[in-house]
Amino acid sequence: MNDLITTEHDSPERRLTAAQFQGLAEVPAAAEWFANLDNPRTRRAYQGDIEDFCSFLGIQSPDQFRVVTRAHVLAWRGQLEQRALSGATIRRKLAALASLFDHLLDANAIAGGNPVQGVKRPKIETNEGKTPALGDHQAKALLDAPEPATLQGLRDRAVLAVLLYHGLRREEAARLSVQDMQERRGIKHLRVHGKGGKLRYLPMHPVALERIHAYLEASGHHLEQAASPLFMPLRGKTTGAGLSADGIYALVGRYAKAAGIEVAGLGVHGLRATAATNALEHEADIAKVQQWLGHANISTTKIYDRRNSRPEDSPTFKVRY
């Protein structure tokens, strides 16, 4: 065996020493499974999940996985429920454990079956209704709620237009600066600073663009410095800080109340849901809506696809007597 690793096979292409070769041959199957997880976010989440399971059972070496039974998994699931973790989190933790044991079985590192198999997972919670979306008439009423005769009203009309026509998160709207309005291929775009430092460029809706121009013309703060925040608090010129995310949240609630819109849990995210739902109902491609919203996974975007559950399409309205 040593002859295969040394002597004439020590070519210039060789990169591993004999010790490294032997070490890799003895890598536990559990470590091999972990190394094969491609997505860094999944790897971090699954690592925490497996560490949670090992801590609960007191597992300290890979060999101990051989004696894990379904009863152990059921006891762990019970403890997760006692910790009041969400159904989605418990499902992910069980999925991580099931994936690990599938790999251990494939690698002949354990015998028998997968102890996670048959363990009941929490029901998938529907997100329908959790993030409310406004109807078209409500969105129009909200857009027209601020008084256009004042500087505050002009600003707030622009803020609401940016939210309802572009589906921004409140943090993204708060981060906008004047220089984030950029010309790209002859069309004005918003440069949006999204989650994880990711940038996306959104063509500006004519209504939002018109309202922003009206606000800037009245405010004039963009003339002082191009890097100024796009939306300024009424007393913010002294500090240079822009309208905060919390300020935008309060703004939405204030005008929703003024417009007579009573939707529980509306908030800024409700306006994001409204924009996404409206775009999808007007035949926007869901993959493009995913990019538009800055979603990492299209499954998140699908939450807003309510085309199959529109009240007006219900059989209720097909009944005739």
C-alpha cells in the first residue's frame, strides 16, 4: 500500500502526502455529508441542526449515530416543540437529520433504516393571509391620502409610490439616496441596496418618478449633495440622516388610517405584497418578479401568487337561484 503512495508514483502532479491520503480515507461519513452541502446558508443551518441533535442526545463521536433509533428522534422532536420553535424550523431540523442518515446508510456507516423515517413533521403552514395585500381601490386611496400642497405631503406621496410601484422593503426605501436614481439604457432606474449587500436595478414607474421629481423640486435638498438621502425627515437637514425605516413604517400606518383602510398587520410588507400580487395578476413572469423583489428563492415569491385564490373567482359567485 505504501508503495502505491510513494516511490515512482511521486510525480510532479502529486499533491497529497501519505499522511494526508490516509487521513482522507478515514474521514467520517458524517463529515463527508456536511462537506457535500453546496449552499453556504443550508450548510450553516444544517450544522446548527445536527449540533442541536447531538447536544440533546449527548453524541460525541460519529460511531454513536449507529445506535440512534426512532425513539431518540421522537424525543428530540418533542423537545423542539416544547421550545416553541416554528413548524418550519422543526421541519428543517428533521430534514437535516434525515439527510444525514440517508447519507450514512448509503455509505454503509450505519445499518438498518433511517430513524427519521416515519417521524411526523409539523404541518406546512400556509402563508396566505399572513401578509395582507390591498385591493386596487385601497392602493389608490392610500396613494392619494397625503396632501400634495405641503412638503411633507409631497414626500409621503413619493414614498408610498416607491413602495407600491416597486415592492421595496422599508429598509431598502430608507437606504435610497438621490444618486440611486440612475439612467440605464435611456430609462430611469432605482438602484436598490437589498439584503446581503446585493444590488438590483428597477425601472422606475412613471407615477413614482413624477412624484419624486415633484418632491425634490419642492425640497431642493438634492442640490446640496448628490449623496443625500432621497427621503428626508422634516427636521433631518441638520443631521443629514434620511427618513428611517421605522419612520416609513409609521408613515404607512398613519395614511392607511387616514384613508379608512382597516387591514390587520398591513405595514410596509403589506405594500410589498400588494405590489407583487398586482404584478402577478397582470401576467408578470414570476421569475422576473422574484428578481424584482430581491428574493433568493422563488418559493418565497410564490407566497404572493394568489391568482388561484381570488375571491371573485370563487364558485360562490357562480351560484344562481
